[in-house]
Amino acid sequence: MRARMAVRSLDRNGEDMERTRGNTSISGLLALLLMVCTGLPARAQGTDWQSLNGQVVSLYRQGHYDRAVVLARQALQLAEQTFGPDHPNVATSLNNLAELNRVQGQYAQAEPLYKRSLAIREKALGPDHPDVATSLNNLAELYRAQGQYAQAEPLYKRALAIREKALGPNHPDVGTSLNSLADLFFSQGHFAQAEPLYQRSLAIWEKALGPDHPNVGTTLNDLAELYRAQGQYAQAEPLYTRSLAIWEKAFGPDHPNVATGLNNLAELYRVQGQYAQAEPLHKRSLAIWEKALGPNHPNVASSLNNLAEMYRVQGQYAQAEPLYKRSLAIWEKSLGPNHPNVARSLNNLALMYVAQGQYAQAEPLCKRSLAIWEKALGPNHPSVATALENLAALYRKTDRLKEAESLEQRAAAIRAIKR
């Protein structure tokens, strides 16, 4: 499974941070967006609020999310008391607390905070202000992380339009919007639409921020993910390794972004059958995420699933099964029972049962996986083709050839679609 990160924003006195995603791997972007806090009074409480936000951003960068949440709540309370409930600085604190909830998989808690932050900014700053674009991008990221693509796309596009008009086409925040919209297209299997957006984002960030900035690492990782998903492994590997090196240098060896890079490079090795190279990277990635994010975070589930996959393809079923089941339980609890990642976990667990001839256990998992992917991603997504092929293989093994052929024909039609 891939690990991806997207671009989301934590606001400081005006700095924003940005996001993470998960598919078969995980993507990683921690984008710092410059924002201007409006009308900050020169008094002690305002200085205290600025100091708290600075500490929140610092803890976020280090992956210390639990400690950051405590300070983010204090900053929000102080902002409301000092500036009033509808001040842009309150929107900043709401955005930061929402982002910290999102990055820990607490989506239901994050959504109302993002929406309130957006409403305050639109009213106080106007609908075309760059800070409004930040709120739109972050709310869209929340929806994308939950597979709600139709809700995410118009928000991403509006954020991009605002930034291009207000900041110019080569501003780093435009790079953020391009990377985020590319992630959305990638999540839906629209690879041809995603690639030029990633490349433009990369060019903007390298020029504006320098070749070793963490945001450059994010787009390198995401572009590598795109190539890996299309089987272009030789193009993917140098991008993964450069991305990982950038993150280790910027954040230190135990940061969640480093775990993302390790996970994704491990997945590249796994899909090529290089298991001895993949296993230690997967284990190190899992250890970092469990320590930084807690044992029930969606990224931990990704790591467990990926490690289980590596054991399954080697026939080590006793090692794989408990990892799959723990991964499934985490995703169902954190993302809901109808999220695409739940379908992935069901699909993989079913494959393990099929490999052992346990067809009665596998079939309901295959069917539930297919139903989730069709509903969440649409009937022509590559993941739907995967589910159809796997269910068809099960039917063949149980002598239901007519049903198998029908599913195979539908899968082939999906695979033939130019992306």
C-alpha cells in the first residue's frame, strides 16, 4: 500500500502547514504557507497568542501532535478572548486545531473547525483573499482523505484560482494548490491529469524554495508514487530516494514524513519482489508512526497492511493475518466502514484466504470490497477492476466460469480506458 502526503496548512502568525494521504502507500507533504494575520494588537495577550501558535507549529513539524493539540486549544481560547469570535486570528487557531485533528485521523472533529475558519475568513477578508484559499484547500484535503472526491474538487479549483490571481502563477502557494489537485486526480486514477500538475508544482517549489526544501520532497514523493502506480519503477526509485533524503535532513530520522518516505520506497521494492530490501524499511516506518501518531492512526494501518502484503506474497500467512486484521480494524474505526482503504484491507485479506483455499471466507470480503470501491470511486476506477479480477479468480477456482468471464470482461473494459 502506498503512502502519500498532500499539502495542508497550519497557520502561525501567518505560516500554514499541509497534509498526508493514504492509498496503497502514503504521500507526504508538510507545506508552509505564508499568511498575514490581520490587525494583531500590540499587547501582551496578542504576544502570548503568537507565542502559542509558534509552539504549535514547531510541535507539528516535529510530529508531536498530542502536545500540539493541547497548545492549539489554548491558543484558540486565548484568540477568542482577546480578539473576539469572528477575528481572522481565531480562524487561524481553528485551522490549526482542525489540521492537528485531521493528521491524527479525527475527521469528524476537524470538519466543523475547518468550516468555521473558512466562514470567518470569507466574512472578514473577502472571498478572494489568499487565506480563504488556504481554508478551501485544507477542507478539500479533509474530503479527499475520506474519499469524498466530488466535494473536494470544486474547493481545490477555487483555491487554485484565488492563489493564481492574488499571488501570481509562480508563487509557492500556487505550487501547493497544484500538488493538492494532482493528488485528487491521482486518487481517482486520472494519471494523465495528475502528472503535469505535479511537474508544474515541483518546478515552482524548486525555483522558489530551493532544491532541498521539504515541499520539494513532497512533490518528488508524489510524482514517484504516480510512476510506481503505472509500473514505471526505474523512474520512481531516484525520486523516492531523493525525497527521503530531503525529509531526513529537514526533520530528523524519526519524523512521520520520514516514515512516509520509508514506506513508499519499501513498497517500490516489494512490488518488484525485492523483499529483503523492503522488510526493514517497512518495520522502521511502522515503528516511527506508532511512536509519533499512536497505535490507532490510519498511517499505522497503512504500514500494517503493507507489511502484511509482503508476508502474504511470500506465503507467510500466519504472520500476515493478524496484521491485516489490525489494519482493517483501525481503518473501519478511524475512516468509517465505507472508505476505500477499508475496501483495500478487505481485498487483501480475501486474497490471503484464497491462497489458502478458504474460499467461503474470502467471497464475502471480495464482494464487500467491490461494493465499497464502486460506490466511493465510481464504476470505472482501476481499483474496481482489481476487485472484479479478484472475484473472478475466486469464481474460477470454485467452477463458476460464466460468472467469472462476465467479471473479467468488465475488468478488461475498465483497464482499456485511457487515463
